[in-house]
Amino acid sequence: VPAVAAVLAWSRSRPHTRQQEPLMMAATAAEFDPKVPAAALPIIQDTLRILEKFRAKSPQGAAAQPSTTASPYRALLPEEAQLRVAETMAGWAEPVVGPTADGVRIWRRSVAGSAWDEVRGSGIIESKPENVVALFETSDVNIIRSFNPCYDSGHDIEHYSPSAKAAYARLKSVFPGLKPRDSVTAVERHELSDELGGGTVFLLKAIEHRRAPLVNGCVRAKLLGMNLIQPVPGEPDKCEFTFTQVVDPGGAVPARIMNMLVSHQAVEIFTRIRKAARQIGH
């Protein structure tokens, strides 16, 4: 494919390191490299789309395999995951929004030692729990963008276990003049005990990874949070969905403005997830 060949040629022109960059990361870096001619950007962007679409069929674009080398990140033990969920769900005051007409409630609180507030959203989704779980495990770009329209591209970097991985994501610029963001996040799936209401949780934590260096022209954002899907007793076609997030967007965005934006957009985030979950079940 000419687009892939163009990025490979660019990658070869860079100083060689002991461990070559994966093709996806090379394409990502090329897109933001100021030395790359503007005329080549459409080809590079096409490359990212091609790699994302066919990564399951390509040796270089395939999903990450379980790690065979030491990694600084350690996946949580089941009891540690239960504790993290319990601590995250405890200590909230009254909601700052809601319940809305469709039952969504939003909370916001400060975090000790951080300029960035934590936001929580919760409500009922008229879809089976397994459909919502599938929503957060999909690699379908169109589905991801249906509930996260800023999502540009991404891929798994490393698998620590069958239920824990490091994932790279690149987000489009939200406002003109604001640089696009990217993130490297540890994602873990855990099943909750009956004492916590059962269900499935996806725990998210920003990490650093040797295969995901900083990219010129892109600001590294950091996320801490969870997506919690729990059954509604007696109603198998519904589930209760709760998300929490602390977002450090990086760069020069003032914390006060970011905190207001995140809390104001929380209802919209929940609404998009609810809509996407309904569609994935049909």
C-alpha cells in the first residue's frame, strides 16, 4: 500500500534505535513531525486509518501480545480492584446536577493534592449489561467515536494479562488553536463482588510506556477513572452505569476552566454512552 510505504520510508530516515518503533507509532509520530511536508499528511492520515482497520490481520498492526519482558506496571489483584472501586464510590456529597428528566445524576469533588476535580455520572441504561461491557471492549472506530467524538485513533501497546493492557489514544483538538491530545492508559477489567453490587468495572489509570514516547505537536493528557456496569435486579435488559474521571489535559489549559467543562459535559458524555449502548444491542 503506497501510504504504508511512505511512512516506512519516513521511519527509516530517522535515527535508528535498538528497538524499532511499531509502524502505528511511527505513523503517529510522522503526522506531527514538522519536517514532514504538508502534502504528505493526507497519506499519513490514511495510513493510520488503514492500520487501525486491518491491525488484526497485519503482523505489525496486530493487537498487542502478552508481554514477555518486565514492565513497570503491575495489574491490580482482584481484592485491590474491589478496594479501589469501593474507595472511588465513597464520600460523595449531593449531586451537582440531576436527576435529569431521564434519571442522570452528576457529582463533582476536589481531589487532595490535585488541581483537577473528579467527576462522577450515574444512571440507568436500557440495555443488557453485556452490551455496555462490549461497548468498552470494542476496537470499532465508528462505535468509539459515537460516544467519544474527539477520538482520532489508537491501539493497544502491551497486554499485561488477559484483562489488563496499556492502550494509546490520540484525540482531536477540541478548539481551534488548541493542540490535539494523546494518552497512554492502563485499562483493567474486573468482576465485582456481590458486596459491591456485582457487575463489571473497567479501571483506567494514566501511565508512561517505553513504546509510547511523547509526540511533537501533541500534548500528553492523563486520565484516572472507571467505567462501572452493574445489573438492575429483576430487569435483565437494563443496567446501572457509573463513570468517574479525573482529567489532566496537559498543556496550559487552566484547571478552573477544565473542571467546569468536564462537569458541564458529564451529562452529554452519559447520554452518548447510553445511545451507543442501545445501538450495540440491536
